[in-house]
Amino acid sequence: MHPLIRHEWLYGLTECLHVLGFAIAIGSVAVVDLHLLGWGFSHGTTAGVARQTGPWTTLGITLAVLSGLVILSTDPGRYLSHPVMQAKFMTLGGAIIYNASVHGPIARGTPSRGLAMAVACVSLLLWTSLVFDGIFYAFT
Amino acid sequence: MHHLSLADIGQMLQDLGPFTAIRESRYVYPFVLATHLACLAVFGGAILATNLRLLGWAFIDTPAALVITRLRAWKYVGFIIMITCGLLIAGSKASEYFVNPYFQIKMLLLGLVGIHALVFRGSVYRNPTLVDGSTDGKTAATLSFVLWMGLLSMGRWIAYFD
């Protein structure tokens, strides 16, 4: 029997770490998005903010992915074959690629106001949709 | 004489039209729940940024008082959406939630978040001359992290009571 199934508190703890991880990851990305949207809170540039939130984003994603894999291992067959979870994996891949190849470079550069806002909106949509995927997986 | 129990009050609450509709809907309930969590993530960023600044771990090029002021509106917006969704979730299953010890602890922590805000209002959150690296600021940030970790954990743990 899977340890997380045998010890329910361990399952709960892993889920808490998952929520904490994605809250840190999404929250730290959202802080950069706020700057891109022109509602920044710092005297520094968006590039400076992105540089300082970067490690937190990495930490949050690592925590969320590792705990997510542990949760997945309790019932891999159902997770991997479920369309909502498949959508979540693709969205996660897309969000990470987008973050590295579009969001990061734009945050470090000097984009026009329109481009900066568009990049921030797509970023917020991508990351928050992962939360919706996770919940809707559990309910469908 | 029959005393009204918490479960009875919860039952009356969740029998109200809107709460029954949410509980019995296929998509509204998970949508509200996901919004509650997504809000935690997005607006948790504002809390994270404020606390990191108070601790002096990030954004030190900007005065802490300014970071707090600029992020205040975001925290309010996030908090209102989060509480609204939370009320809908808890209200639609009130008879179970009201007697759930983890939900009760969560509400207690939520009360402590309010007290935390009041206690540090003058010295930190509404202090335009907040000194960088002040003990009050660091204490407020540390307690804020602890309280929010507790809220998050208890929120998840509600599902484990039966």
C-alpha cells in the first residue's frame, strides 16, 4: 500500500506543501506581472524585481512539482489518463516555457506598455489556470 | 428543551437558496473553490513581497513604507475575493463546516490575522516613517508568514475530518 494512502496525515501534509509551493510560485510571478501592468510597488525596474523574485519562483515550482509527483504516485493510472490532468501537464509545460522564453526576457527588457500588459495577462492566465485544472480534476 | 447546536445553525444556513444551488451545482462549487485558491496564490504574492521587504530579504532599493502602501490595494482586493469565495464554500456546506475542528481553527487564525493587522497598524503598516530593519517590521512579517501557513494548512485539512 502506498505510504500516503496508509498514513492519511502524510497525504494531507503533501497537499499542504503543494498548495504552499504553487502559492509561492504563482505569487512571485504575479509580483512581476503587477510591475508589467504598471501597478508596481518598487522604485526599481521590472528587471530588478524579476531578478529578486526569480529564486522564489524556482523554489515554489520545485516544491509544487515534487509534492505533485508524490501525490500522483498514489494513483498514477488515473492521473495520467485523465484529460483534465493531461491539460494541466501541458499548461504547466507551456507556463514554464513561456516564463523562460517570453516573460523573463520581456521583464528584463524595455517593452512597450501594450506588450508588457499583454505578456502579464497571459502569464497570470497560464499560472492561475493550473489551479483550476487541479481542482476540476478532483471534481470530474 | 432543545438547544440550537452549531450543526443546526449550519443546516439552516446551507438550506438557503443560493447555498443549496452552489452545493448542488456541478461546476459552480469547484469554480468558486478554484477561485479561492487562485486568489491565495496571486495575492499571496503581495503578502510575500511585503514580508520579504520587511525582513530586508528583497526590494531593499525601495523604502518598506512605500512597498506596503503600493501593495495595499492589491491585498484588499485579494482578501475581498478570497473571503467572498470562502463564505460561499463554507455556507454551502455549513452544517459540516461549523462542527469541523480544522475549519474552527482556520476561523480562529483568520481572527488572529485581523488582530495582527490592528496590533502592527501603527508601528508598521500605517507608519510612513517605518525604519528599515525595525524589530516591529520583522516580527510582523514573521508572524504574518506563520499565520498564512496555518490558514493554508487548515484550509486543506478541512477535507480530512470525518
